[in-house]
Amino acid sequence: MILRKLTKIAVLLVFAGITAGCEIFEYSDPFPDSYYSDNFIQDVGFDLFSGYDTALPAPDPETGAQVPVTGSWDFAYRYTDWDQFNYMRFYRANPTAVASDFSSVPEGLAADAPVYRLEVVNLVSGGHFEFGQTGTWAGSGTAVHDSVPRITGTGSMRLDAFSEQDVLFTPATLSGFSSRAAVAYAVFFRFSSGDPFVVNAGSDSLALDFNSGLASGLFSPAADGDNCRFQFEPESIGLSFSALYVDDFTMAKSGGMTLRLRLRPSETTHRLEPGTWEFRVWVHADPSADADGSAGPYPLDSLSVNMGPVGESTLAADSNIYSAAESTGWTRVSAILSSQALQYPRDYGEADEPVLDLIISCEDVNPGSILLAAPELRFR
């Protein structure tokens, strides 16, 4: 009997010890509260920008590969056989421009957030035809300037061609630009036509959207310095086209057309640890952009926001696309890590190697300008 009581007391003491020790197994968040409340690129904002630097960092001494700038916004195209031409522009919209200057400010965007203008440079000069015919026109068909409002503004070109005829157009380009065979260029123009036709730019055929009246495609120069030439023809032998109006010819570099912030773990407000992250930025149509292109850049139709792994890091992100046609005022666009959080080897992080790209992509979009404000990188 005494032995049974002693056994029961021992069991109770052991149970009490186990219960008290359960605190050891309680979850403890390894990150302070500030990890969940702070913007990790607060100190970068859009103020730090290196995209106009003509001198690039020294190549990697072991591989000879170009080493991109980190901790500062940059243009990705600068690291792929760059010819020193500025294919994109990025600058403060004006010295005092803030978010509340452009429209009402939604929750989450500070009224005094500095506003920047991002522009994809249009390499074609005078392709809007607002002040008359530009470029070089040739071929067996006809091309005449038309000053009646047809597409945008009051200037366009009227093209006519019978069976087995063509109209050739070589647009003028910006001073200082020369095409290169190693690079492709995204080309666009707008059209209005009831007759079927086909068009190519060099060896590349363009896609025609008869619903939107937009033609788009790529121009791939056969040799350095080749001019882009558009060839318009009836759809097939025996057919013709009449009163084909064309307008707003544009061209932009294809490849590397992103505004990018590459980050090392030490280059954020708190150390950039493996985990789930969200990158977001506020976007607004540029009120100074000109719909017919005669007084400045066209409005930029779209862009996408994303994140990308660098070096030995891995992640999977859901990007988001901004569409000017579907947006009004300030719109927040974000990319969120989805099925795979940011991961990188411990020794890679200890060496402070670059691990993450924040990306605002304007790849193969119709050239134009747009406003950006308040970039954020948040730990989730």
C-alpha cells in the first residue's frame, strides 16, 4: 500500500515536470516585430539610381562576367553588350513632384511620396505624322499624307496598293541610335483598314490585331546599322488594299528592358533573410504623355512587377501586370513569393552575395512613359 502511494506521487511529480517543461517547445518567432512592419528598401526608395552611369563595375576576376550594380536601381540592358545608348529613362517627374499632385491618394500611399517618371524610349522620330510626312516612302503602291483625324491626332499616312504591289516605309530614327545585328527591336504601329493586308519589318512578319488596330512584332537587323523597313502588301495575289491609314510608328529595344534593384542581404533596412517576401510599387498614368506622340512620349500601356533569384538563391514569385486601360489614378502593383520562398545557402549569405532582384519590366511594350512612386519590399 505504501509502495503504491509512493509510485503515484512519483508519477504526479514527473507529469508536473513535463507540463512545466512544455514552455521549452512553445513557438518563438526568430524575427523582431520590425521585420513585419518595416519597408526593407525604405532607404533606397527610387532615389538611388545608377542607370545612366557610363562606367560599369569591374568584371568578375575569375569568370570575366560583367558584375551588375547592387543596392541601387539600374537598367538591366546595360550588362548585355551595351552601346552606351539610353534605351530607357528614369528621373523625378519634377523636383518637387509628390503623389498628391496627380490625383487623390489611396490608403497606403503617402501624399508626399516622391514621384518618378519611367520612359521606354521610342527610337522612331516623327512616326506620328502630325506635322507632315516623315521617313522614306517607296514601292510600287502609293503613300500620301492625310491631315484628317483618322487614328490619333490629325496626321496619318494613306496607303494604296493593287495586286502584286507594295508600299515601303523606312522611318527616321533618333540621333545617336544605330541598330545592331546582335539586338532585336520591338516595333509597333496603329492602322485603320477594311481591306486585308500583310506587313513585315525586314525578315520578320508583324502580327495585326484588327480589333484594336495595333500591329506589333520584332525587327532583327541582318547587319549592324541596318534600317528598319516596313513592307506593306495585299494579303494575297489578286487582292488589293485601298485607304489603309497608318500612324504612330514606334520602336524600342527588346531584351533587358527592366528597371531593376539587385540586393545583397546587407543592403536592406534589416538583413534580407530567407523567407516569403512581397515587392510592391504604386503606378499612375503620366498626364504629360501625349496620345498622338507629337509633344512628347506616348502613354505607356503596361508594365509588370516581379522578383527574381540571383546566383545560388531560389524562389518562385507571382508577377502582376499593370494595364493603363484597366486602371485609374494611383494603382498598387505587387509581386508575391508563392509556392517557394526565397532561399539561399548559408555560406552564400555570409559572403553577402546578391540574392534577389526587384523587377519593373517593360519588355516588348509599346514605348511611352508612366509614373512610379513608393517602392516597398515587405516580409510576410
